[in-house]
Amino acid sequence: MNVQVQSKDVTLHANTKAHIQNAIDSFTKYSLDITSVNVRVKAEKKGVSIEFDIHIAHAEPVVISQSDENLDTAIDLGIERTTKALRRLHDKIVAPSKGSIKDLETLDS
């Protein structure tokens, strides 16, 4: 998995980078074939914004953008939203499709 963390007009400290990296490592628990993760942090007029751009093999990319006045809050909310999106994608892929009543078989006892 290719990981890139970029910041524009924002200084990311070592503990902030480690927090983002730990979150990215936790994304692997969903058993999706993640090929690359690009994280962009940039300053805005009111606070900062963070964007997670996650490319998954055989699926559309997952792009989550989050803005907040506080850097740590924006990161935490972005991680939470990304985790939720990946969990939904995982459930969609591995969940068996729901069949109709006609597909049900009755067992003779």
C-alpha cells in the first residue's frame, strides 16, 4: 500500500503524523485491497481541512473531506468518517445478496 501525507500551509508534528499513520494502518482490518492512500492537510480561511483519498482495487476510490477550526478535531472526524465509509464498503462486498422468497428452499423433515 502506497501512503502519502501532504500538508500545505500547515506544520504537521511527529505525533500528528503518527496518529494519521496509525489510522491508515487500521484501515487494513476491513480486508479491502487498498492500493494507495493520499492524505492532504491544508490551511483554509477558517481552520484546516483534511482529505483522505483511498484507492481500492476493483472499486471506486473513497474520498472523504473534513474541515474544522482545530487540526486535531478535523483529523479525528476525517478518520471517523473514512472508517465508516470503508466499513460500509466492506459490508457491501462481503454481505450475501438478499434473495426473494422464491429463492428460499423448504426442508422436508
